[in-house]
Amino acid sequence: MLGLHYKTYSDLLIDIKKNINKLPSGIDLVVGVPRSGMIPAYMIGFALNTKVCSFDEFMYDIDVTHGQRPLKEPGNTVLIVDDSSCGGNSMKRVKQALPAKDTSNKRIYFAAVYVTEEAKQYVDSWFVFLPPPRMFQWNYMNHGYIERSCFDIDGVLCVDPAEEENDDGDNYRHFIRTAKPLYIPRYKIYALVTSRLEKYRKETEQWLEQNNVQYEHLYMLDLPGKEERIRLNAHAKFKAEIYRRLGDAVLFYESSVSQAHEIATITQKAVFCVETDELVKNPVNFSTQGMSKKQKIKKIVKKVLKIILFKKSWRKRIREIIKRTN
């Protein structure tokens, strides 16, 4: 998945501003295709200083309110926009629904910010050609790739424990049983990979069932206690080795920025950091700019040895965990 195309809200705004000249002139109403199409619709509407509404509001002539800033009054030139068009299905549904409304006195144009080669034929204007595989900041937590992804639990599916809850005892067991959910995907997760200790499996499985989390596998760290996990600095290393060995897994969803980069460095596979909405794809930093020859060699050797030694020290243990879990 190093070839995954990922766009953020910032990318979307920049791509719109750079290409807004591709739109027809005289647009006085921007209509967004719910839900994702509403995001670029408002960005375009702000840029053109026009009213914005959803497709349903347009179809049923619902008057859209706005702030006190004067806007162009809706007229005869309408832009219907979606964030992306891959196979053209959304635009086809919109066009099929339009005959139910009298649009004989309107000029209607269709646009998408991101398109594939196949979808170009369904729009009048498009901003950026973006082939699959692709994901967006506004949909990566509800995307079909989740079925081929690994997920951390704390900080991703539920809140992180507070310091007083993280005691490796009764307080932590209570936290696991009552943790507030954050993001519960509607897709079945391929593998949950958590540095929670194996001794908390029962409470973890109960919470997952109570909160309707669908998953195929649950990998937990088999160590005697929290202190041993800290001593071995095992959080990211454990997750990375499981992820590396699961050949069917193409993404890892991690809450911690530092762990996300470490997992991606060890595995050389893509990692989403939920804390920053960052896609970490190629994090290994072998840059030696400004260093002496000796410093350059030392830095590169240190990074390579770190990865090699990690793999050797954890290889047997990870094999046993995967075998037992499966």
C-alpha cells in the first residue's frame, strides 16, 4: 500500500483553489452530493461567494439560510459537485433523480474534485486525476480497506486510559470494561493488534462484543506485567512484528505518533496515525546531510542494526503468539 493516494482536508482546499478556473463561468448555486460532496461544495461556495445547498435541498426547493455576508442570489447556473468520482455511480444516481425536478430554466453542470479515467465521462469539470487505491482524511475510518487492516485499540477504538486508570490492576480492568468508544468501523477489521497484556483478553473481548466491533483476529502482548512491557519497550515493536508477518494486512491504524513512525519504519508498510490523521508511508530517515563521514556511517549502521536485532529478538515470540491466536 505504499502506492496509496491519500488526500487531506488541506489537500482538498489547495486542489480546489488551484483548479477552480476549470469551472464554468457564472455559477450562482453550488449543490453538494451528500455526504462527502458537501465538503468541496462549501469550499467552492466560499471561493465563489455563492449559496450552497445539498442535493436534496435543491430537489425540494428548500431555502438555504446563510450568514449576514451578502451572496449571489441563486439563479440559473447550478454546479452539482462531489468530492470524488471513481466509477461514476454517484453522478449517475444524481442525473437519474434530476428529471423529478423542473430544471428547464437552469444550466446544470457536474463536477468532481478527484476522478479516475473511467469517471471523467460523467462530469463536465474535474480538478485532479487520482487513480486507486486512494483514501481521504474524511473517510479513512469508514473505508473498505479496513477489512485488510490492523487496528490498535486504545486511542483508536476507545479512549486512552487516564494515568490513574493505567495501574495494571483493578483500575485498569475497570477501564477496559467501561472505556468510552471513539471510532467503531462498520467494516469487519482484519486484525486487532494491541499492546494490552494477554491477561486482559477476557475483559477486552467483552468490551469488543458490547460495542459491536467486528474483527477476525485479536493479538495481545504475552508478558507478565506492565513493568516488563516498559522494560522491553515492547509497544510498537510487538505491533510492528505482528503487522509485518500478516501478509494480508495492508494498513495499520495507530493512535501514537511515535509508535506509528516506528511501526512503519520496522515494517516498511503504511500506517495511519489517528492522532494526527497522517499517513506514514516511508518514514525511514537515512538522511545524512550536514554530517561527517564517520557520523554518516554510524547513523546508517545504527538504524539497520536496530531493525535486524529487533527482528531476531522477537521472531520466536511473535510466531508463538500468532500460532496461538489463530
